[in-house]
Amino acid sequence: MLFNSVQFLIFFPAVTLLYFVIPYRVRYLWLLAASYYFYMCWNPRYALLMAGSTLVTWLSGLLIDWAGRAAPEGRAQQYKKLFVAISCVLNLGVLFLFKYANFAIANLQRLLAAAGLAVQLPGFDVLLPVGISFYTFQALSYTLDVYRGEVEVEKNPLRYALFVSFFPQLVAGPIERSKNLLGQLYENHTFDLQRAKSGLLLMLWGYFEKVVIADRAAVVVSEVFDHYAAYGGVACVLAVVLFAVQVYCDFAGYSDIAVGAAQVMGFRLMQNFRQPYFARSMADFWSRWHISLSTWLGDYVFEPLVWSGWTRKLPLIGHYVTKPPVYSSLIITFLISGLWHGASWNYVLWGLFHGVTQVIGKMSKPLRRRWIKKLHIKAKSPAWMLWQQLLVFGMVCISYVFFRADTIGAALGYFGSMFGSFDPWILFDGTLYHMGLTRVQWQVLLVSIAILWLVDLKRGSTDLRGFVQKQPAVIRWAVYIGAVLIVVVFGHYGPQFDAAKFIYFQF
């Protein structure tokens, strides 16, 4: 069930209405049933995988808690490590089987062929369960937090199952932490009109990002990326920039709908995006982009690698980076981030690109500071900050070629087209109107992107939803009705209302 579908527009109000009507003590059971129904609308059988992950991590929490209280003297830490390891192996093993097995088999077969062994290995013919990377990481975070003593063990299996499966953020995040969401499942939420209006406004903005901007930009992006050999440099650059807009509006749109829907019911989900294209460094970009994943990787991958010093021993990374283990740990973390996004070498290169650029940024920081001082550049001047933002956006766009292309070969071919010719006349000779969008649709897209830029510019310093809600009733309702009409009239819905999937559903 997609957020941008008629089914969800019926499902969500019905679930919310009953949530506030039924007694408090059984509300979590209602949300649990609704969440599993929501997930089973894709494939009922894969709900068993989510239930299995839930059971394993819940039991591991209980066993870790038992080890801390009742294990034989001197053996508690060993038992806790054992139970954490079992939970991680089982959950990541299932994730590997469904998401990475064919990738591993294909690469093993290539290695064997290179060694002169013509072996035909069997494949693993299954569909990737939607959202498996998200709920697996969310469930594992609970096990790790219990092990670290950062949360109390949850003894109610059904309430814990709701934490893993909570439908607003189930299939594409934010990847919630038990420290934030689990405790909220015990709160007695009452209906609050102001909170509901604020949540619905955020949902409307998410729909605007998704169906007005992302799905419209996707038409041009798909046309150019699928036929890049037929296009010149300007068209390819334009498509990459539009993909940057598409992927941001698609994913941030989902997150805004998820956070807004949860807010209507009284739940507070974490912020997943914070104006990422206003970042002034690659590290700053990752503090603003997919925050729930970047903080997850930071807490459970990067910091343990740094503290363990294990990456000092890596012959191809640790020995060749000037400041191990921090820099080498960064590269390892972003390689894992790339693989998390997809079982393909182009995603690995995308992650490597971000890891290397962050390392270069950190290593060159003293040198850049000296030159800024020598050249008397005012670091806080609008011109300098704009230059930094454009530079970061350009590097992010370069990385997006690897992210969007199907293979490394396709990415290299795309770069060849992008840098192979210069054809600015396509902006004026009507070529743009043969990329899938008419003149009017281009105008809608450009105006919408301008609105997106203005809103993001203000969101960092102004509570826009609060500002709207403080206005007189006439202005408020004009905004509400106008926003709904814009989404309904200008949304790009496809033939026969074919609701487009969100990009991050595939991860």
C-alpha cells in the first residue's frame, strides 16, 4: 500500500479514527494489526520474515537482560556478547539471503571463471521484501541498545512487535530507535486538533514533494538515463540535477508523510532530512541527509570501528590513510552504506565516493583554513557560503550518476555523454519538450522546484507550520484548500492513476 494511493487515503483516516475511539489499553493491538495489514498488502508471506526478525531481537533482549542479572559470576559479559552475536548473525543472515545472495553468487562465479573454472552456480530466485533493510536495522538497534544498557528490556512481545512494524515509517524510515519510539507506545494519546492540523500540513507538503515534483522530474530523468547515448552534455547534466531533486523530494516526501501521519496520532518520529542541499561540506551533507541511517551507521558501525582500532590493520585502507583509524573507519562505514542501498557495484562506488570525499575534506581542512586566511575570505560571507553549497551539490550530483545508473558501465557511459559535448542550444530549440514533459509540465516543475527551494530556505530558521496555524482562519483555510488543490490538480499521477513507488522502497 503506497502513501500516494487511494487505498492509503482510506486506510489512514480509518485507522486514526478507531485509534482514538477504542480504549487506551488495546490501542497498541489495533495499531499492530493495522501495521501488519499495511505491510501484507505487498506480499503476505513476507510478513513472516518481519515477524521472525521481531521474535529474534525480542528474545535476544530478554536473554541479554537475564545475562546482566542472573548469569554466573564472571560470565555475564560473555553471555551478552553471545546473544548479541546470535541476533546480528540471524538478522543480517536473512537480509543477506534475500538482498545480497545473488550478488555474491554472481561475483563468485566471475572469480571462478577468471581462474579457469566454468562453474554454473544456482541463483536465489525471490523478490526482495519491501523495507527489509529498514526494519532489520531498526530491530537490531534495539538489541544493541539493550546490550549497551541504553534502554530497558521490553517484556511485552506485541508492543515490541509494534515498535518494529509501526506502519508510517515501516518500509522507508525514518529508522527509529527504541530510545525514541518504544516508550511512546505506552503513552495515552488524546486527539489534539492543533497537532493533527500540523501533522496533516506536513503530510500535504510530503505529497507535494512526491507527486508534484519527484514523479514529474522522474519522467525526464528516466528518459535521459535510459537513452544517454542519444543526448549531449547539457541534457545529461540537467537530468542529473533533476535526479538530485527527484530523489530528495521522493525520499523526503515519504519521510514527511510518515512523520506527519505519526504526529496526527500523537507520535513523534525523528527528523530524517534537514535542508541537505544547503550543506557546505560533504560531512555537513550527511548530517542533513537520511539522518536516521547516517546516525545509525555512526553509532553502531563507525564508532565501534574507531574505538576498536581494528581498521589500523587493514592492508589496503588502514596503512594508506594518514590518520587511521578515523579515516579508514569512515571509508568502511560508507562502503557499508553503499551496500545497504543495493547489491550492486555502482552502489559500492557511490558509498566509496562519499567516504573518500569526506576523508579528503577532513585531511585538507587545515590547508583550506590557511588559504582562506591568506586570501582574506570571510567564511560567513553569503558569496563564500553559496560557493561551498554549489561545490557540495556538484559533488553530490557526480555521485548520483553511480546511484542512478544500473551498472558501473552505464555510469561511465553516462559520464562520457555528459562531458563529451556541449549543446546549450537544447535549452531554447524545443528539445526539452521531447523528453517526456510538455511546455506546461516543465513550467509546473520549475515553479514547484522554486517553491521547494524557498520553503527549504525558510525551514531552517522558521516554523512554517506554526506560522500558518497562527494566521486568521480565512488565511489558514485558504492555505489548506490551496495546498490540496495544488496536489490534486498538478500532481503527476501517470496513466490511469498509476501511483509511482517511492525510490527507497527498493532498499
